[in-house]
Amino acid sequence: MADNVVYVGNKPPMSYVLAVITLFNEGNKTVILKARGKAISTAVDVCELTRNRFLSELEVKEIKTGTEELPRREGGTINTSTIEITLSK
């Protein structure tokens, strides 16, 4: 697990905003938000909240989208969308 990655899930967006701000305050030059499935919209919210309300000097350096195959309980796999947002100072 990388030191500058925030995995976005089911928590409220402000929890992840705090994690991003903490990572930048620790001296990281870039922070990566990673999410998949329904959490993608939360990751975008976290990015915009952080940039517009707290750290206005941040830039979105890169956005990667993709698909992961996840195992299903019943057997087989299911495709899930993913996103990686790289923020930099």
C-alpha cells in the first residue's frame, strides 16, 4: 500500500478530505484518490471539496479510468469501473 493513496469507500466525503489534507501536510507532493463502483462519485466529490474549500493551490494532474474483474459469490466474475485521481501541489 502506497503512502500517498487514499482509497475511497462508503464513509462520508469529509473523512476522505481530511485524509487528503493530512497527506499533503505530511509533505507529500502528490496524493492519489482511488475508488471503484459506486464510490467513484464520492471520489470526485472529495477532489472538488478539497480543491474548492481547503487547498485551492491543488491541481488535478491525472485522471485514469478502467475496469476490474471482481469475483462473485455465486462464482464467475463481474466487471467494475475504477478511477484514479492524482492531485498535486
